[in-house]
Amino acid sequence: MNLKYKGLCAKLISNLVKKGISDKKVLEAISLTPRHLLIDPVFRDKFAYQDTAFPIGENQTISQPYTVAFQTELLNITRGDKVLEIGTGSGYQTAVLCELGAKVFSIERHKSLFQSAKLFLSKNNYRAQLFFGDGFIGKKVFAPFDSIIVTCGAPYIPQDLKDQIKIGGRLVIPVGKGEVQQMMLIQRLSEKDYKETIFGNFKFVPMLKNLNNINNK
Ligand code: SAH
């Protein structure tokens, strides 16, 4: 990362610390991820490391860094963990997960975003497996996952995603039908038992059903 963006990113990190993010590994991963490459050059200097969401096309947004940090903290990733992400979007969260040493699988329902995220990640040597498909059904062939992160506002907790959590693993998902969702952590304690914890309110773009009947079972 060049010096100018390094400096702006360092300011973002201290801002995240002020807002309550404390996991050193998460902060380091964010400090290594080149968010500026995902922001239109016209807006890059002003917005790349500002703590706000930003449009990425198709009416979608790259998540606010605080939200990425908050969800990533809840995932509690250890190097080598198998992680499923729903909503690849720009590929920013995917890159942060790769920086933490996770083996990432990510699903996106918009073809153009799927393609541009794929390009960004491969150009920057992030080795994630990306899929164009429907996040509601997860990715059964690669299950179970140590953790699953949903980066769009889910109307409910999809059963397929719960089924694909490893026992001892976790799902982090913003749940709510309106503009605002509650961040939920679902821990799988055994084959049948799950523990749910609710965190604060967040605003995500909605998790939507299948476009053009795409299927990724
Ligand atoms: N993690 C992204 C956030 C993008 S916004 C980032 O860091 O940039 C959420 C994304 O979820 C959008 O790109 C949207 O198209 C996608 N999405 C919404 N519903 C989906 C579904 N059912 N399956 C897969 N992706 C979905």
C-alpha cells in the first residue's frame, strides 16, 4: 500500500479502536486490506478509508469498515478456518477474511459483482473460492464450516445455513425484515442445539432470493 493510503488507513484503524474494536488480529487484517482499490478513483482519496459504506454498483454497497470489523470479531477466526461468506459484493470482507488466514468460500447473486470481486481478489493474490449463486442455500458440498458470515440483511435465519455450521462453529448474521437488522451470533453447540446472542442494530442491503433461478446446490 502506498504511503498516502497507509496514513489514511492508520486513521481508520484508530477510529475503529475508539468505536470499540479491540481484536488485534482483526485490526491488523483491516490495516493490510487495500480498500482504496474498490472505490471509484474519483472518490477514492475522500472515501476509501472513511468509516462509511459506499456504492459499488447494482444498487449494492461495500460495507462500512466498522461493520466489517464487528462481524469479523464475532467470527473469532483461527488460521486455516473454513469460512463461508454470503454476499461477496466488492470482495472487501472476503479479502479481510483471507488476511486472517481463513480458507474462504463466498457466494454472490449479482453476476457483475461476482466477476469484479473475482478480478480484485485474484489480482491481489487473495485465494478465495467465489460462487455465483444463491446464499440462502449456502454451499453444502463444502460444509461444514467453522464459521459463516452473512453480509446482507436476512429476513430470517436460513435453515440451510444453520445446518452447514460445524459443531462448535458459529454463524454471524444480521436479521430483520425492515431497514434495520439485529446482529445475531448463532453458535452450534451440538447436532441439535444452538445458542443465539443478539448484538446491536445495523443497516445492510437486503438479502434477496434467487435472481434468474440460479442454483448452486
Ligand atoms: N461483503 C460485501 C458486502 C456487500 S453488500 C463487501 O465487503 O463489499 C451485500 C451483498 O450481498 C450484495 O452484493 C448483494 O448482491 C449480496 N446478496 C444479497 N442477497 C444475496 C443472496 N441471496 N445470495 C448471495 N448474495 C446476496
